Amino acid sequence: MTVDRPTFIFDFGKVLTLNPNQAIVDSMAHLLGAPMAEYRKAYTEHRGEYDRGTLSSVDYWGLVAGDFGKRLASADVEALVKLDLESWFSTNHETISLVRELKTQGYKLFLLSNMNFAGKERFFSHNEWDVYFDDVILSCDLGLIKPEPAIYQHCLARTGARAEDCIFIDDTPANVRAAQNLGMCGIVFKDCKGLRSQLKDQLDSWSVQ
């Protein structure tokens, strides 16, 4: 039997934050001397293990730079880490406003993110809205990444809720499908206006079950 109120599980990047700042991304590609398309490919190819926590920042950026035959000085790595964090941590105030409303209404809120240790340090030291979440679950702490089923199962255990009683929100369709495969209600985030509309439909139908 479905509970009266669902539990919400939010992604971080491109949901609670805006899309990566393009000017900063351009700066990272320029620092590496890489064409943008090739830079994006290298950045993405090695990102999973960085977010899993198996690669340090030095190792990750070394692999990215190595794809272009470039070796990085420690100052280059520091600059890339700083730029990378800046590119991801622009708050989406519309989504945070929604999160605040849900919290005020008494919903249980959780955060599930693919995030590396550098991101984790930045997250807990430079934002004012992690307090809205009952728990923050990060890939680097678990050695697991979305869309691997095990990270969702761990998240469900932390929520104490059944899969069918959870609404999972993520900008990546593959991550949403993985949550749905475990029985969660999944919503692909595109913008906050669309999310509000979908949540209204979900909560209206929830209330009549």
C-alpha cells in the first residue's frame, strides 16, 4: 500500500545547480590546449571513476590532459579543479525555492549525486541549502555511481522508504530509467517550471490512491 506522502530524491548537478558555465568550460579546454569537442569527450570518458572516488584530482586531470599529449604542473591541476568546481556550483534558485517549499510542507528530501571528493568538500563548505535534505548520499563515499543499481539500493536503505514511495528527479535519462527499474517514480529534469507541473500531477494522483 502506498504511503500518504512520497519521499523525494534529488540529483545535484543541472538540477539544484545550473548547467556548467560555458565560459569556464572554455577556459578549461583552453588551458589544456584542446578543441572543445575533444575536451568534452576526454572530460566525460574519465569522469565516472573520478566521481566514484577511485581517481584523485591529480590522476583524473592527468588522464584528461594525457589524451592530448599534455603533462600538467601542480599549478595547472589546481587551476582546473577550481574552474571545474566553479562551473558546476551555480545555484538554480528556482529549484532551491521548490526544495524549500517541499521541506516546509513536511516532505522527506534526499540528495543522491555522482560527485567526487573535491566536489564534496565544496558542497559542504560553500552552500546554505544542504540543510533542507534529510541525508546527502554521494558516489565518492560509496564507490558507486549512477546508474548502477547498487547506489539506488543504498539510497533507498538510507531513506527507509520503499522504492514505490519515492520520486526520483535527475537530468540524465539513463539515471532516471535505472531508478524506475527499481520501482521508483522517475522524472527527467529539464527545467523547474516543467518539474513543478509534473510534481503537481504526481502529488494529485498520490493523494487519491
